[in-house]
Amino acid sequence: MTVFLRSVLLTACFVAAACQTAPPVQEMSDARQAISVAIEAGAEKHAAAALRAANAHLDSAERYLTTRNYAIARREAIEAKAKALEALERSAALQDAED
């Protein structure tokens, strides 16, 4: 590999890393809010597994935040929100089926 290609690759890596230097504040907030809404909708009773998964991803995101690994924390927070929304949907569907 030429010196030029190595320097271009190294520069690209630094640029990509620099884009992930900000904490995922919005993603964390979105995940927490989605989990709260799912709990209020009865997900603890109707979609406990999905809710546990959401909380596990949120806990993981918080751990990555403390080590300043913001890229992984962001991904975990996004996954937490997705699992919380899944719990909300399952809960709503099961409640509709009961009615």
C-alpha cells in the first residue's frame, strides 16, 4: 500500500471518529421516553420480554456513555427505543384482543 493511500485511509478514520465525539443525548432521551410510554401502556404485563430487552439496551447504552464510546452508546439507545416501541405495539395489540 502506498504512503498516499495509507494517509488517506488514516485521515478517513480520524474524520469518522470525529463525527462520533458528541454524546447521543437525543437518542438516550428518545429511548427513555419510549420505555416510559410502553410501561404506561401496560407493556410490563403484555410485552414483558420486549420491555426487558429495551431496558437492557438502555443500560448498555448508559455503560458505553460512561466510557465515552458514543458510537456504540448511540446504537444501543436506538435499539432500546426500537424494542420499547415493539413492546408498546405488542401491548396495544394484546389489549385490543382482550377487549
